[in-house]
Amino acid sequence: MRLLRVATKGLAFAVIIAGYMVAGLLLILLRGHRAQDALTSATARLLVRVLGLRVLQVDHAQPAPEGVSRLIVANHLGYLDAVTFASIREVKFVTSIEVRDSFFLGHLARLTSCLFVERRSRAGLPAEIRAIATALKTGLSVALFPEGTSSCGEGVLPFKRPLFEAATLAGKQVDLYCIRYRSIDGKPFGPENRDRVCYYGDHDFLPNFLGFLAIREAVVEFRYLGALDPRDFGSVSELASEAHRRISNAYAGIPESSRLALELGSLDAFAGGQPALVAGRSAKQKVH
């Protein structure tokens, strides 16, 4: 049964991606960039259904409507984040040169017009920030995973701060999302099953993807945490720190209203909550 599920899902995935590549290449030739974003989002919605990904949207505030550009930041658990995110919002993704240079993921990334950054060197950083700001100014929303890597889901890693400057240059707000898996095949997400959906460390893509295809259903939550206005902060560092604090707390299940209690050390205030996993533990990483 497991083998049949992998084969069926794999075939459906291949057919969908082949169709997407053909349509995407035609749109590139016709310079239909806006239509290409819509195609990517529609393809992602089809993929999450076929692959057994159930995406739950939890909004603590009203997200920006389609057509209003924002810099969007979220924690990062693996390549599935891009598929699930694109299924709920039309965005351009920022990813690494390493992804661009990989065989399969790189081809898809180029097809979706990702913005590429060199995370191992700061030499091209000013130009990369300007490229993101330019995309924002043209009305595109740009999604950034500022951890600079994906993790095993034990917590939110520190944010790399420089790319937040793009929001300041473009005069755009920063939307915050927390991505968290709730369950896999009906069992709570945890160390025992996280490798079936997370992609990190020294994982190879193909074995990881085949393991994911074997599951029946994974439930992933996208929690919108509101927007930050760069004008409210004295520096890019302060903006990035506040974004990290809010996303980290949301991932750990700490209500925003309880922040003061946490800072005072009154952890008993959360005894009735259900934190997913403790934020801030060490986590293996994979560059994305």
C-alpha cells in the first residue's frame, strides 16, 4: 500500500510539474510575468491536494489583500514551505544560489522567477537588497525565509538581518507568518516523524521526497501574525529582532499577550497552553 501511494503521488506530481514547466516557459517567452505568478499559485493549490498537504490558515489580523505588495517573512522547515505558501498567496521567493545551482529545485526556482542571494558572501549584498526592493516597488510581494536555512522544527533559528532593509528602501510593510506542522498521518508533529516533511542538515532531496510521498496527510498551519512598519523602528536590526521574537513566540505556542509574563520569568502563565516545541533549541540546518 505504501509503495502504491508513493507511485501514484509521484506520477501525479510529475504530470503536474511537466504541465507547469511547459506553461511556464510559454509565459516566459510571452513575458507574462503576472500570469506566471498566478500559474504558480494555481499549480501549488493543485499540488497540495494531490500530495496530501492540508493547509490551515490562522489569522490574528487581516492580511494584506492581493495586489498590495509586502515583504513577507516566515520561519523555514524545508522545500514544502514554498509549495504550501504559494497555495495561499501569490509571491516571489528569495532563495539561495545553492538552490539555483541544484538540478531539479534550481530549474523550478528559475521558472518561478525566484530572487537569488549568495548567503556565503556579503560582496553582492547591496545589489541583492536593491533587487528585492525593486520587486516590491513594482507591486510584487516577496517572501523571505530570514533564517537563511531550513531546520528540523525544534525552534526558530536566528534571523539574518540585512535583507530586511529592502522593506525600508521600498517603503513597504513586513508581513509575519509562522509555519508549523500540526500532524503527520494523524500523529502530532515531533522528533519521531519530522523528517518526513522537514528538509535540513545533510538530507538528500530524492530520499527525503520519497519519504514524504509515502505519507497520507500532513497538516500544516500558516499563522498570520500581523505586519510591521519599518518606520516604527530605529534600525533594520530592531525590525528583524521584533520579527524574530514574534515568530519564535508563535512557534513555541506563547501568546503575544503573555510576552511580559515570559520576560519576567512567570512561565506558570503558560501552564494551560500547548506549545508545539520549545523555541531556541539547537537545530540541524540546510541552506536554502
